[in-house]
Amino acid sequence: MTLPIRTLLAALLLAPGLIHPLVAARTTAPQTWLAHPRWDDGLAEVCLYDGRRSVYGEPRDSTLELITVREHFDPERLVKTHPAPGKTVLPVIKFNLTRRTRTGMYEYDQMASVFIHRETADVLKLSSVHSEWCGNSSALYRRLPHTGHLFINSYMDDSGVSERAIAHADTPVFLDGLVPWLRMHLADLRVGRTFDAAASMLAGRPAYAPTTIEVLAVEQERCSVRRRNEPAVRVELALASPDPARGGSRRVETFVFAADELGTLLEWRDDQGDFYRLRKATFIDYWKRNRPGDEELLR
């Protein structure tokens, strides 16, 4: 019997004595945040934010929801799985960002899911979806054993479908996963540091648009968003390349994080007047909270 190449490769990669490339590829990782025991208690960090976002040149009320939770990944399919004896799994932190902004009659619903390897800090998968009454667009990045693969699908007739390979050494910081990246690196951010990034793909016309980010400020401060005079860390970043949705040659974004081991995001604002402020943060098994009345937990 002749086995398909895909099946044969999978069998070889998972054979006794051999290690899957995504398991073996060790890099210098910010172990403290990724390995924090709070992620192993079976609950998810759920953070709810209220704010404002400019769309079509007008400020709109907008909400943001951030969910951070531990999961396990199947190394071949890069999907959620469950550990079992003799089964190879990848330990990941899942970060979900959901943003809702109403524009007159219809709403923008945007969601990004980022899966970060807990031992290497590599982004194994990123999925971004933009939805509105006109249609939906999406982008999917997967870190395969020897290269990364990005697939983009837009409903706009001038964008359409595109694919590209991204070498592991050239993998940027995806802006759709910038919040967890900053949380991981708060302790080693330095003013003047620059790093390669890729513009957000939460848009009707998602595209792979490389940019450069410069750290402008990292300062301790007191923040009253969650509770009065809470110790916090303010990080200011400059995005050097134009943002097609905003125009201009540079945008400054400011992130305020709790000054503790988890670094929960307290506030997110930019120099265009957009902002989100934390309204509620909790650790909870939200997937079990689906009964009538459980929506009160969002208040």
C-alpha cells in the first residue's frame, strides 16, 4: 500500500525519537509571561473596553473585547486539540480581539485570533476576519515547519485573493497580535528600539503591508482606569508607514498596562483621538456561561 506524501511526512515527524519542527524550534522567549501559572488554572482572562473609533471620518462609539486563555494545538493541523497519552500537542496562549463599531445603519464586526507557542513565543497561527453588510474579508497566517504561509481573501473587486510565503527569519510582529506581544516584552522594551511589523488585516481590503515600529516612550505612571492610582506602564509607539484608512505618514499609539506580572491592558489610544478604556476584567470560564441571564456577567 502506498501512503500519501502528507500522511508519510506526518508519520515520520511524529515517529518515536523524532521531534516535530515546531516543537524543536527553540528560541529566546519571554518565559515569565507565557509560563505564568495564572494561565494554567483553566480560566480565561476576559477584558471589556468602551471607546471611540473614527470610521468614514466620523468618531463612532466602539467596543473592544480581549480574551487570553491557555489552549493546546495539534502540530499538524494547527487547530485546538486535547492532550492524550502518546499524543504530541503544542502548548499555546490564545489571544482573541473582537471590535464592534456601528456606522449608521450597519456595524463593523472585526475579530483576530492569535495563537502563541508558550515555549518559543512564535506566532503559530493568526486569523483575522472583517465583517459588515457589504461582505466579509479574512486573512490567515500559519507557521509551517519550514516557512510561514499567509492567505488573504477580500470581497473587494480590487483586492481579491492573494497568497505569500514569509520566511521564519522575516516574520514580523503582526499588529493584530500587538497587545500580547507588548505584554510579553514589557520588561525589555527600550526607547529607540525599532522592530518590523505588518499592518492590521482587520479591514475590508486586508493586505500584507510591512511597516516599522519605533518605541518612543516606556514610563511608569499611575492609572485610575481600573482602580484609583494603580501602578501602570505607559508605552508609546510610532508606526512609520502610512495607514490607508487614516492617511498621513506616521501614527502614534499609546498603550497603558498594569504594572504586574500579567500586564493587563488598561487603556489603548492614538494621536487621532481614538481610544479604548477598560471597563471590566475578570478570569472566568466564559464557554460555560451560555444560559439566559449570563449576559449580566458582561455588565
